[in-house]
Amino acid sequence: MIRIMQVSCERRLFFIYINYRKIISACNLKAIALTLQNIRGNMKILIINGPNLNLLGRREPEIYGTTSFEDYFASLKERFKEVELSYFQTNHEGEIIDKLHSCIGVCDAVVLNAGAYSHTSLAIADAIASIDLPIVEVHISNVFARETIRQHSMLSSVCKGVIVGFGLKSYDLAVSSLIDICKK
């Protein structure tokens, strides 16, 4: 079933064709994002974690801490009740790309910790560049105080911003930043 919706944004009129929350065509993507946010209510932010981040709390606790991401995510949702937060973790590069593509018309912003793929994946960088969403790259550890290979990110130049080295608090900072960015 296709529904046609009339939307006004900045004194201009747009028609949006929506098929089960997926946008088929529209005149202005920024207007669509703002409109969908108004229709849905709460802002939607997706957190994507890449390889080995499913082991947080057990993996190298001296670097990453002793809290699992699931436990941390529950407290993050408590702190940001005005935002609909969701979480996805995978160890596979293609699944990160697919998830980024699936955000179009569904999410308002993304927090991305691509793990080691941050330093190697041109494909993820291309996926970020191909979607019109604010994305903040996050790293739990201070990558600039670690091995040389970790000190360069393939993703940073196509992300809205980068937050590194504040432990799990990096996610708080990213969500706060994205809330501010999306409200503008």
C-alpha cells in the first residue's frame, strides 16, 4: 500500500510517497528527515558496533573496561529517554554496510564504532558518504596513543565528527552531539 503525504518545509510544499515507512521518492531529503521525525515523534539514533565489540567487558579490560555493551546500553537508554536508541553489533564488514544503507528514512542519525574496520575499510567509508545522515565515529580507547595502524581512520573524513578515548562515555558524547545536530 502506498500513501501520499503532503509536507511543507521552509514554506515549500513537498509530496512524499511512503511505502511501509520506506521512502520511494521525494523532492528533498532534508525535508523528509524532518518530517519523519515529526511523524514518528522521538528522534531515532542507531548505534552500530563492529568487530570484537561484542566482547566488551571481557576483552582487554585494561583498554576497554569491564562493562559489557549490553549493560552500558541499558544505562544509555535511561539517560536519553527522549531519544529512541537502538543497537546493532556485527563482526562482518558487509553487515555494517547493509545496516548503514537500511538507515535511510528510518533513523535520524548514527553512532558508529566500526572497530578495526575504521582503519581499513574504504567500503564502509563509501557507504557513509552515500547516505545523507549525520554519523559520529566513536572509539572507546584513545587510538592516537596506540599502534600506528590505529592512528588513521578511513571513516573520519566522511563522518560528521569523531570522538575518541573517553571509554564508554564516548557514546554519551556522540548521542548528545547528534541530538544537538539533528535539532538544528
